[in-house]
Amino acid sequence: MPELSLFIVTFNCACNLIQPKLFASHLLGALPPVTSRASDNGGSLPDILVLSLQEVAPLPLSFLGGRFLAPYLNNFHHAVQLASAAGQGDGSRGGHYSAIISRNVGSTAIMVFARQGCADAVKWIDVAGVGTGLWAMGNKGAVGARLGLSSLTGRIRHDEADLVEVTFVAAHLAPSERGCQRRNEDWESIARRLVFAPVEASPLRSLVNTRRSSSSRSDGEQDPLLPGGSESDAAVSQGIYRPTSYLFLAGDLNYRTNGSSPAPNAYRMYPQPTHDIADPRHHIHLLQGDQLARELQAGRTCHGLKELPIDFPPTYKYLSKPPQQSGDHQGVWNWERYRWPSWCDRILFLDIPPWSSADRRGLRFHEYTTLPITPTSDHRPVALSLSIPLEPIPQPSEDVVEEGSDPRLNPPFSLDPAWREKRVWARRREVAVGLVAYLVLTWEGNGILLALIVGCAGGWWVARGLLP
């Protein structure tokens, strides 16, 4: 059976511009050897590359979007091209990537790239977004892209039911050690209000004006702030769970390893590089307190989703500088003392449903690991490399629908019928807050504000001189 290879990276940018060359040098480093992941569709670069980004830019710029956010996402676009070009140079990973879709809700963004030769297989795209921050704004929340792909093996597909559906969701949940319940509530909001609609009619058109290739599914122009959608949008909209779609959730889910802040001297026992599991500073001991594993097992969050075993160090919270070594098993990890080191950055997946063919190959995982520490962030990127069968998930039979407990058939929460109106009003609040914050908190905004004040004062002075 042919396969579709995926490479998913989640990264909290800490509101800083990345260094494209440095990020590119690390980006594809988590790929396994070519021989273990080569697929029947040709080429050794992953067919689809997904970037889940959180805190992608300072909040005023993220809320305003458009040209304010473009430089931050353009750097990632540049890094992807540099990484693929470097791979092409050594002859083992030939091919560049085309940008398929880029969307953001506040400071959370998703970027989807397709290997050249795979981009034309994307037949349709649905997008979705929801804010879970203050007043449902996008300082926290989720944004998603759902792709319908045809076969890459040369077979002609005309039936919509024959398309392979893949859903990618980038998320950023509530922070702090004591915020576990709030994170669960954020997940509920995502499950209720992350509703997918066709990209042409979505009320969540991105304000990002990134540079895209000719194969991109966007015209590259800046989309209107709140474009109108047709009344039929609701009929074709879907929630995060869909019976015929693969599902991947990646982001800063923010679940910690302790429910309270660390004591002043707790940092002395924070994890450090060691191969000795008996060493109390081996990270496996801290992993035993992981909140996400506990909440998943209890069925209180990310319902039905799974995660591969974690054998990498915590991804948060590092000092904003790289460790004093070239590898993970030398020197020390430099932790912030006032936060428990935690696996905040995670990638989860929904397994193939039970009504799928019995002889069908399941998800084939290659690597789940971290990328090197980036000096611009206190988070460490996490990457998942895998392959999925290039065959559509079939619709379940009526008997399966009635008896099934799979979340695709019986979602943990019903969709909010007012999802559209809530997002529209939240977007208006984001623009208002973003504009005020930009004028007050940024040097460029201060300059504009000062010019306005001087202009108004000058106009008043001139008008006063002309009055008798």
C-alpha cells in the first residue's frame, strides 16, 4: 500500500524572530535514515511538512496580523526552503517545498508545505480557528487545516469519497503549574468551536501576507478582515473530529510536571544529561508527574488522542541561551529556576478507526523527538516523523455509528452553534486591543502616536491663531 509521509514540528517562538539559517540547519535533523522512510510515492523528503507555531510574534502584531505578522512567518518560509535546498545539495533529499496554506488566530499559527510533486494532490482545504484567551481572543487558542488529497501513485480519482483526508491542528493552551483545569477547559472550547469551513468561504481568512509559490492555494493577496460566508457554510462545516479524517494535534499544550511552583532550592534536582536511569536527575523521574499523561488516561482532555512514548528531555523552560555543549549528553541544561521543567510541547494523533479495513496498514512512526535548543526561545521544538496509508478512511456503517465509542462518531462535546458569531466578535476585539497595544507598547506605535499628538496640537494652534 502506498504511503504519505508527514513531518510535523511544533515550536513556541517566544515572540521572537527566528534565525532562518540556524533553524533550517536543525529543521530536518529529526528525520530517520532515508532507507527507513522511503515510500512508494517517490522522493525521500516528507510529502507534507507542517509547522505548528505559538507566540509567533509579540501580541500587538499578532492581533493586527497582515504586514505586521508577515516578517515572522516569512522567516519560517525561508527556513523551510533553506532546509530542503540543503538536502537537495547532498543528493539524498532532493526537492523543494511549496507553501500550501498559512493561517493564524492571534499568536498561534499553522503553516503547511508540500513537496514538489505532492502539492498538486491537494484538491481542497478547510480551515478553522478559535481563541480561548480573555474574551475568546487569540492570545491562546487553536488554528487548523484539513486537506483532501488524491492518490500520488498515478491513479485518477474522481469520487470525493476517495480522497485522503488529513487534519492538522496547532494549539496553545493556558499556562502555569496550577492551570491544569483551565487547560482542560481550553480543550473543551477547541472541541466545541474549532469548526472547519472551505478556505474560500471561511470567516477566518488569514491576515498573513506571506510569500507563496504559484502552487499555493491562496492568491497571495491580503484577505479581508471579516469576509462574509454563505449560508451553506454551516452545512459543510465540521468539528475537529471527522469520521473519515486522520487527525494530528501539535502545540504548546502547557501541561506541567507539578501542580505548584517549585521551592527555592528545587532547581538543584532539575534534570541533567545522563544515561543512568538510576540517577535522580535523569528526566524519566520528572516525567512520572506529567499532567497530560494523567489527564489523557482519565479522559479529561484530548479525548481519543494518543502519544508516542517520550524519551527526550523536557522542552520548557530553558534560559534564553543554548546549553554549554554541542550535544544533549554533555555539559548541563540551563533551566529557569522558577518553573518546573516540563514537556509542554507535544504532538498527539488519532489512530486509525476500528471500522477501517482489517488488513489495512496503520500509522507507521519513524521518530518522535526534540530538535536542538534555539537561542531565541525558552521552548525546545518537538518533531514527529511518520507515514500514513495513502488510502481514504471509509465511512462507518450504520451499525458502527450506533454502537461505536470512537470520538469521531461520538465527540466528547457538541459543536457550539454560535461558533461563527463568537469568533467574529473576538476578532474585532483583537484588532481593537492590538491597535491600542501597538500604539502604546511599540516604538513604531509611539512614533505614530506622537505624530498624531503633535499634528493635533499644531492644528489646534493654527486654528486658534486664525480665530478673531
